[in-house]
Amino acid sequence: MKITNLALIFVLIVVPMFLIMGFRIDDQKTVNRLELQYDAALRTAAQDAAKMLSLNEKQDFEVQYQSLKYFRANKEMAVDTFFKTLVLNFRLKEDPIGQGVLKAYIPAIVIVDYDGYYTYAVEEYRNARGVLEAKHVFSPKKPYAYSDSVGRSYAFTLDDYVRVYDPTLRTWYEGYRADLSTSVSVDLLQQADTFEQVRQRVIVDTIQQDLARVINKHNQYVTRYGITYMFSLPSISQEEWNNTINDIGMIAFLQGIPVGDQAYNNYALGGGRLVRKPVIYGVQENGIKYYYRSDCAFTATIEETFVNEKEAAAHGYYPKRCLNVP
């Protein structure tokens, strides 16, 4: 066989292989770029939404003095902010049809509240005309409930505040575990470590089981609209679950969006922890006006109180170095 024939055969075999590999590399680059873009959009939307959880128009709903974790989660504003941010990042602000399609790829959102949680998922209902419709709606609040081997019922919270029902005595007990342990004869309340393990396990298992049910139900809904992707609860590490149930927050899932020959599948966590800023105190020492933070260990007589250091400086106070605070 002539060398030119061998060369021609080589070209016919090798060149298509290189072309196919090049196409695959380009596709993979596109997939990676889109996944990073979607990750950023989802994470930003969850973070923006979480900030809204602690915003309330009524003082009664604000964080209470006894626990930084006890306040009403503003779930409506949080979810509204989530979708607004997501729509903007997907550049669908002026595309209502595209927004509807995007929502179909969100099987569930969970709002983790102090004494229970909400799911936000598609539910079907009949409107006033009797036509079957479907839209995302909130579930009623679901408690972090548990029953022990002797039939006692527990309602846990995100800290060690708990409600216990004793069916034998037909009595409810309510309070912090440490306080109840001295007055109520319940084994679980006597053991701080065991109580914490059970509390965390119950909250995580309750949310996980409900999420699996909600996401499976979402599959039945989307198949009617031509989406063949099988939605399922992704694997979430125990560490991430523990972080999620440490404060009020949200978990949002975005699944099934086509990216190349694959499908995007991810979730994002957003925490609504409130951080109390230190108050700024104004004092005088040797005729000189100083300001310092409330977490400093000074004992000087307080003359004025400010919300921030800028305001204190505007009133003629100089910063006082605090040795016990970094």
C-alpha cells in the first residue's frame, strides 16, 4: 500500500476523533461556565432572601430578649426576594414565560423557623371557575415533633426551649431544658448531650422526610409540562444540616435545567442569624470626650449613647482603645 494511501486513512480516522474530542471539550467548558453562573445566581438569591427573614413590621415579631433565635421568620418577603434575585440573575425580568419555566425547576424551598418549618412548593387547586391550576404556595407550619418510648410528646425549637406533653398526667411542660430538668421528672430533660442529639436528629429527619415527599410530588406536576427530569432530594452533608438548623434560614433547590447534555442540580443555604451590634457609649475623662463599645470593660460614667461610631465622632468624641476586644 502506498504511503499516500496510509496517510489518507490516518487522516480519515484521526481527524474526526480530534474534532469529536474538541466538540466535547467545548461542550464541557460551556457546562462548567453555566454551572458556575447558576451556582452564583442560586447562592446570591438564597443569601438575599435570608436577609429578609429577620425583617418584620411589628415589634412583637422581632427577636426576643430571651433568645437571639426567637423571632418570626418573614417567609413571604424572603421567598419574594429569592425569586426576584434569581430572575434578575437569569436575565428574565422582562420574560414572564421564562419566569414560569424557571419556577418549574424549583421543586421546593424550606423556611426553617424557630419552632417549626414551612415548605414552599407547587400545589394544585381548582379556581373559582372550577379549572385546575397549580402554583407555589406555603404549607402550614410543621413542628419539630417527637415521641419517646413511653408516649411523651416533644415539640423542639432551634435552641433548648421545649414543650413536653405527659399523657399519663395529661400535663404540658414548657421552658428551657435546664430549667425543666430541676422540676420535671423526664429522662431526656436530665441529659443535656442526649437532649441535643435527639433535638438535632428530629429536626433534620423531619425536614428531610418531608422534602423527599414534596420533591417526589413535584415530579408528578412537571411531567405534564414536558419536563422529563427526575427530581430527587440531593445528598446534604450532616455538617451543612447542622449549620442549617442552627438559626432560622432557608434551603432552596434548583434542579433539572439543561446544561449541555447534562442537567443542573444544586441547592443553596441561607441563614437569617441576627447579630446584635454593640452600642457606642460616650464618656469624659480628664475633660476629654471619648467613646467606646458596650462590650468593652470600662466603668466610666456614661454621658451619651450612640448607634454607631460615626455618630459619636460627629458629637466630638474620640475613640477609646478597648483592650479586651480585638
